[in-house]
Amino acid sequence: MDALEENVTEIVSRITKVPASVIDPDQDLRVAYNVDSLQGLQIVAAIEKAFDVRVDDDQIDFYTTVRTIADTVRRLRR
């Protein structure tokens, strides 16, 4: 896991109250950690703030794993 994925994991951990040490970057957040739609929006808002990016609202359902979120942040920062 690289530094960006670790930062995303910390954000997910803070919002979901799941310890960062158990979050797998490839696990579906909704299935593995019971992330609901409100938490999903909170995660996206925190990602936008932390990394100064803008995530398209119509794409939120595609950001299901830490790795996918990190890849999206990388793409948006280019």
C-alpha cells in the first residue's frame, strides 16, 4: 500500500470507525465494512477536502474500494 492509499485508508477508518489496520484496499467498502450511502458521501467529501480534488457526484457509486478511490485521486490530480 502506498502513501496515498494509506491516507485514504485513514479517512475511511475515521468515518467508519473501522481500524485502519484491518481495512483491505481491495475490499468493497459497502460489503466488507457496511459503509452506507451517508458514509460514502462523507468519505467523498473528506477526500475532496484532503486532496483538493472534485469528485463527480454521478461517479460516487464506482468508488467502492480504497484502491479505486486512491486511483481516482491520482487521476484527478494530473
